[in-house]
Amino acid sequence: AAGVRNVGAATGAAPGCRARRAMATGGGGGHVPLCAEGLSLGAQARSVSSRKRRSACGGRGSPCCDDGFEVDTTGGSFLGRVPLLDEPILIDDEGVTYVLIFPRSLERGGTIDAEAIVEAPMREAWKIFGKKRHDSVLYEKLWTAKDYFADLCELWRDMCSSTGHDTDQLEDAFYRLMKPQVTQRVFQQVVRETMLDILQINGIICSTFESIDGDETFLRMSMPEAVLEALAEEYQYSMPFRPEAYADMPNLGMHPAGQPMQDALGCTVLAHAPFTFERRALFAPFRHVDEVRILERRCLEWVSMAALRSHNVVARAFPAASYADMRELHDRWGGICVGTWLSSTDDIDCVRNYFGERAAFFFRFSTFFIKMLCPLAILGGLAALCRLPIFDMSLAKRRVIQLLFSVVIVAWSCVFTSFFRHRAMREKVRWGMDNFEAMTRDRSNYQRALEGTWRLRLQLFGRNLFYVVFMFAFIGLIAFEGKFLNHTSHGNGAFITTCTIFGVSQVWNRIAPWLADLGNPRTTGRWLDDLTWILASMKVGIALFPFFNLAFLRQWIQADCPAEAKTIVDIAWQLYGQNGQWPESLPFTPNVTRLPNGTSIIDDADQLRWLEPYFYARSPSEPACYKGCVPAQCFLRDRLFGDDDVPGCITTCQIELEMNLWVFFVTNCFANVAFLVIPMVMTWWAVRAEIRAVKARVETSCSSDSDDVEGSGSTSTPAAPMYSLIQFQAKCPTYEYGSWGGSFTEDFLDLVINFALFTCFGIVLPSMAAILLLTLFIENRLRAFRMTNITCRPVPDGAEGIGTWQGILERICYLAVTTNVMIAVFVHHPMSSWDRYSQV
């Protein structure tokens, strides 16, 4: 607290009147937010906060190509280029940690109606500044405006008592809200003034500038070194020690003295400990992600960001991008034409130092998945080549190859999850992520008063009930498709199934966040865990169940028992004889004849032995039945697999299973790639449209003043405002759930669904391995490019691993073992024709 007070008083951040004038952009009245005071304030922020921070990649960039980034320092300005733009932009990231975007009034092109009415303004202001201090959810229903004002005044006194600031200025601002209603102009001005005063009291340095089209105001925030150290000590923020701190360490077993330990892969493992001011010389320098986490946590202690967005006070909030780090990441990892398509340990460390541990764990998993999949892709490609006519391999032998491939898949999946668990644990220790959950922030929607109440229990029960009802509704939809749509005859069943899976999945995507909120998770990490379980369990089930139904269930739930069928000969006539279309490749044509009395006869009963596994009779008095899957192709068996006089058959369900699985898997791979390309086009279009609009406005202004220019003899024309890096980031999609910029949950879910399809049904289509490997290569490169150049820099969240996804992957492996064994025994030749005792 003493450090915060001293630095806050020394830097002053900005005089209150100048800062308030620069921030009060909600109203109209021709107010210009970027005035002379704002410019001087920006210069002050740059000079104070331009301390040397540790680079994300440690300056180890190894550029292999120049596909977008350039730097130009001519003209006294620091200009640069990014891959999506053809013209240079102003690099304004120096000394900036966090950015808030404030919309302006309608007359300035913004989104705020300055004359709109705000009901109960004191209560709404209390939701922004005071509600986070209380556990009960009943205050806003029981209190009056005076109660809200008294609570806020108490908040100001508690905050200012440790910093030596006067609370009169804060209290005076809220007197204007002691009315039943005020205009949006007054409400926005009071809230923004108060926000800036809170930032100033906490020693946070601020500067503002106007967007290129004047419809928004950007607030840049940063923290001096002393404030950062004081808050890190207050929060007991974990930091690694410097390698030089080990100079006096003795020998520890096999590890030599005077240097940190190394793990089995040769990576240095530095010890981590809570930061203290007395030992600051022993700790490594603060990274930019450390400053972002600490600054965001400090702001969220005093302000509800969700309430600011709901009242349209703040349009967006994001960590500032670092142009130098973006260039290094682009050159060595995120560029399209980088030297290697797989991330090394150093590359993942760069990702961790810029995007945080959660993103780094994702790309660690993605890279590990690709490396482990390479041998299976080779084997799967060889198994797929056996289908070519040039090899002239019988179907029975191809089934044996598929059976052996399924054994490899089962063993591989178990080894894969086990190895990655150990790899994630090694990275968790090396990155100092033990017990990181204790340092995470509470969600703004968390309600402590709900803990242990019947209301929360009812919410959880309702969520589980809705989950079960939705799953059974999807099962019923798939059963309806299989019963009333003749997929084989129409030839479009695969596309209908694919559209159904995608459609139901999109519906669940919209519902899942609402179900996760019902659990009232305290932290963002717990909310993501709940969302992960809700999304993954349902969407993996939606992706797998249609194929599980074709492989195992349809033959029983869609069995038919015609009333006129009494024997297997009648069944043969019903299915094949009356239309003369017997199974393909059947070595003989059974001579089935229909008598006038409705009875079917055959000359040689042995000619229908191939149909016996698909026929059953419940009792002599009841009609004969045939299963929902009947033979479509038959072949003579090899002597190795039994009696070669009885043909083996492929059923309609097997053919439909292969077709549906192929269409959905390929479509899903194309969709994943498309959803990575679309945000690139959208961001490019949004930025170009804004620049063109500003240029057109400048040209119109020049045209209207042409007479004055000619009269004065001047030939100079005003230049259009230059686009900046922070404004470019503001147009980029965010990295959060439901955004075009992607999210940790959605990106991981794409990988897990493909993992589940491959491990469970790779025995049906071994070629899936090669297709999946190629798709993962492309997706991994596009995701790296998107994260570096397209997505707005996300909050660098820490993580102790991939979290809930590890348990989901292990459960998928158990399911894969069961599914592969069941397909080999009950679906594929030769074991599908065995008796039930032998199969079990």
C-alpha cells in the first residue's frame, strides 16, 4: 500500500481536471476527447512506462521470410506493416499494457444516445463500482438511492485511506446521480470521471486518443515499475528466480552447483516463489503478461467490467499488443511460410510469454497430436491402398488388415493420453503453474449468496434434466431419419446426417454457456471447466451416435416382420426375389419362386445359408423377421476363415456407415479450415472499410474547401489520419467463446471431435488417419497465423494443464477400445458370422 501511495503521488498520472475532460466522451456538445491535455498526458505515459520488459521470445526471433511485417522510422514516427494491410500503420504500443474503448455520442458517430434516460442512476452506478463488495443479491431490491450513495462513499474512504487522496471529489461527482433519472450524457460523464479517478488513485498511468473515424475514444493504461512490484507483493504473485540466483547453490544429487536444475528433456526448470520487494533482485524481470494480469486484477477489484459493458460505458477491453513480440512470433512461429510447421519447445515458450499458459498448453497438445499421428497416417494410408483394384485383395483379407489397424489405434490412443499427461505435468512445473487456481480472479456474475442454497440445487437439477432431455431428443431425431428416410435409395442420407449433426451442434453451442452459468462457478477457470464438460460430452456424443447407431443399433430397432413372411424363403422373396435384385457379387442366383397361395419355395435351401445370420423367428406361430441391416454385397470366403461354400456379406448398414462417416469427417475437416479463414477475411474487410470511409470523408472535406484553397494560393491538402496498431487490434475478433476469433474451448473441441471419430471408427475408414494428419497440419498453421495476426490479443490466462480435456480424452480412449472391439466382433467379417457364444 505504501508503494502504491508513493508512486501514485509521485507520478500523479494526470491532473484530475485534465483527465476528466479527456475521458468525458459520452456526451456530445462538440467535445473533442483528444485535446492538448490528452496529448501531453500521452507523452507522460510513454516516458514513465517505457521500462525494459522481458521479450516474449527473448529476442531469439529467426525470420525466414518477409510476408507482411516491415518497420519504417522515417519522418520521426514509428511506422510498421501488418500482413492484412497494404499501407503502414502507426505503432503506438510503447508503454501500453491495457486498452479500454469508450463509445462516443451519436452526433460523433458513436453508439450513445446522449439524451436517453437512465432510470435509478445511483443504483446503476453502484452496480458498476460497489456491488462487487457484497455477497448478497438482495441489496439492489432493498436499498434506496441514499443507501447506494452511502455505500459508495464508504468505498471511497476505504480506498483513499491507504493512498492519502481526498474523497470529496469522488463524492461530489455522485451527487449529480441523486435523482430518479438522469440523461445518458450525465451518467456517462460521472462514471467515466470516477473510473479515471480510481485508476489515478491506484497509480495507473492513463492516456487517451481518438479513433480514426472519431466514433470512439481509446484509453491506454500502464503501470510504473514500483506500482507493479507493490501489487505483485500484495497479491503474492508467483515469479521465477533468475538463473544468477543459483550462484551460491551447492550440489544437489546429480545436479551441479551454481546453476538451476534441468528436466529429462534438458530444459531449465527455475524455482517459483511469491514476489517480495526485499528479494526483487533475485527474481526474473516481469513479463508483459505479468503486468497485464496484475493490472486487470487491480481494475476488477474496483469496477465490474460486465456492468460497464451492459451500460455501454466500455465497448471493449483487451491487453495491448506488442509490435516487437508480434514480429518475433510471426517470423519464427505464426507466419504462413515459416521454416517448420511444427512448434518447438522454444516456440511454445514464446507463445506462453505472449498469450499465456492456457494458449501455450493448447498448442503444445496440437503439436504433440500431429507428431504422434504421423506413424498412424502412414499405416492408415497403406491400409487404404489395399482397396485399389491393382492389388486384387479379397474383402476378407482387407477386413483382417482393418482389424490389425484397430488394434494399433487402441494401443496408440492409450499411449497418447498417458504420454501427454506426463508432458503437461513437466510443463506445469517448468512454468510454475502449481496451484495457479488460487491466483485467478472471480467472475463478475458469481453470486456467493447462492452457495449451499436450494435455489442452486434446483438450478443444477434443472441443468442435468435439460441435458438428458436434449440427448434423448437427438436420439429420437436420428431414429426418425433412419426409419422414414431411405438413405440407400435416394443417395443423400450421408448429407442429411451431416447437416443434422452440424445443426444440432450449433443449437447446443448457443445453449451451453447458459447452462454453465446455472452452476454459479466462482472463477473463470471453473466456468470454463463446466462449459467444457457440457459442450464436449454432448457434442462428442452428437458426432458419434449416428455412426454408433448404424453400426450396432439399427439392425435391432429397425427390424421388420412382414405378416405374410413365415420362412426365410419368404424373407428372401420380400427383399430380393420380387424385384430380382440380389446382393452384388453373389456367386450364384437363388431360384426362389412365389406360388399363387403366397408361399415362397426354393430348389436348394443351401443357397440361402448366407441370409441366415440376418433372419430370426420369434415363435412358429408368429411371422418371420429380418434385421434392419440386410446383405447388399456377398463374396466367397477364404478357406482361412471357414466354409468357402457359404458366402460372406456386407450389409446395407456397413455401406451406409462408411459413406456417412466419410462425408461427415471430410466436411468437418473442411469446416474447421473454413472457420479459420473467414475471420481473416472479415478483419481485412472491416479495417479496409474504415480506412476507406475516413479517406472519403477527407476528400469530401478537401473538395468543399477547394475554392478557399485556390483563393489563398495554397496547394497543400490535409492528410487522412493514420491507422494505428491499437485501432487495428480493436477491429480484430476477440478470443472468447462464440467469437470468430476462436477460443480455447472451441479450438480444443475441434481437435477432440476429430480425435474421437478417428479412434472410435478408424477401423471402418483407415484413410481417416492420413486425412486427419493433413488437416491438422493446415489447421495448426492457420491457428498460429490467426492468433498472431488476426485475433485481438486475449487475456493471458494461466493454467495448470489442459484441465478437463485430459479426463475427456481418457474417457474417449475407453470408448474407443469398446467400439473397436464391438465393430470387429459384431460388424466385420469374419467374426460377425460367428455364433453369439463365440463372439462373446
